[in-house]
Amino acid sequence: MTKGHKNLNASNIASEENVHAHYEQKARQKRALDKGLSLIFVDTTAKTALFQGSAKDPYKTSLHECTCIDFQMRNLPCKHIYRLMHELGLIDLESLFPLPNKEILKVRKDALRLLSFLKENWEFLPVNAIEEKCSDLVTLKTKEDSLYENRHQTP
Ligand SMILES: [Zn+2]
């Protein structure tokens, strides 16, 4: 497997003592149980898995590498690798990241709506409108993060 494009930030993360504790890696662990991530097959003996991604061919995942773009770019564990670790019982994502509550889901929905608005209108929007929407996105992300932090206190 080639290292793909150079990604300085990724090599900084790789040099850290606990790669998995880095927030960029935590973000991938959080997403590893998302419904959108469709697991086709797990081979518990070979410790490999197949995932249907956005590409035509499924992603082939082992504990050390994955054919998805994220892994190719960063050469660090992607959400598929974390999901495989979870399926093999090596980590327990459900207890690390309990399912998001309704409030978090609503924030995400709002963020996705904003993102698709930006995507559809990118070429027509003036810079100040983009600035405004990006600032709204930052607000939503901050809100989601704080909801995640406080999720144990919510009923
Ligand atoms: Zn992957």
C-alpha cells in the first residue's frame, strides 16, 4: 500500500504517543458506528472487512490498512479500521461513544443542510454570504462538541 499524498498533519499525529487519542482519530472513532457506514462482511479469522462506500468498489479493510481515500491520504486508522476493531471486539465504540441524543442529531441535520446549501450555491454566493454560512457551521460544530461532552448528564 502506498502512502499516497504527503499529509504533514497526519505524520505529526502518527508520531504521537497515542495516535488513537488525537482528536482527529477520535472523530473517526465516533463516525465508525454511523448508519451511513455500511458493513458488508467481516472475516473474523483473517481480521478483514468489506465496506460499501461512496465509490463503486467496496473498501477492503484490515487492521493495518484500508482502500478508502481517508486512509490513502493519511496512512492513519480510518473509520473503517476502527469499525473493524469494534466488530472484532478489540475496542468497544458503543461505550466509548454512546449513540448521539436527539439534540446532537438535530445539530448535525442543520449542519448538513447548510453544507448542501453551500455546495449547491457555491458559485453564486458572494464572499460575505459564504463567510456568514461558515460561521454558522462553526457555531453548530461547537454546539455539537459541547453536547457530546455533556451527553452523560443529559437524560
Ligand atoms: Zn477506510
